[in-house]
Amino acid sequence: MKDASDPKNLIREAYRIEGITDGECRSIFMDWALSLTDPDPLPHIRTLLDRYRSDAPDHPMTAVLEQGLANPPAAKRRGGRAGRVGQG
């Protein structure tokens, strides 16, 4: 069963990587945000924090998720002509 809050298990895997850095967590977070089908990432960030924060309060991914909650990621990139030109 796929997890709607972590569809590619990117966040779960980040928590399993020993010695992962802040920069690597930020990169994984952006990949995660782009993989969501829901346009509002905030409920998913809350779900992930509820899932991982108590067991890993000092993990760099916890800090990145908390930052993402305070400053949600930008909207998804747009492809094709609309991405290059914008809507008219």
C-alpha cells in the first residue's frame, strides 16, 4: 500500500541514512515535494513530523520538515509551453 504522505518513501529512507547532512535532507525534501500529487504539502509534512519527530528529534530531516512547515515549498514546476511562457 502506497503512503500518500511519502509516496516514494524518500523521507523514510532519509531517516535511515546514517550521517546524512542538512543539505542532503533539503535535496530529498524538494524531491519529495515534487513527488506529491496533493497541491497542499502541509498536511503531509505534519503527518511525517508526527511519525518521525519523537524518535528522531535531532535528525536533520526533522529540522528540514519543521522548516517546510514554517515555509512551505513553492508550487510545482510547470512543464511545456506554460512553464516557459506562463499563462496568457
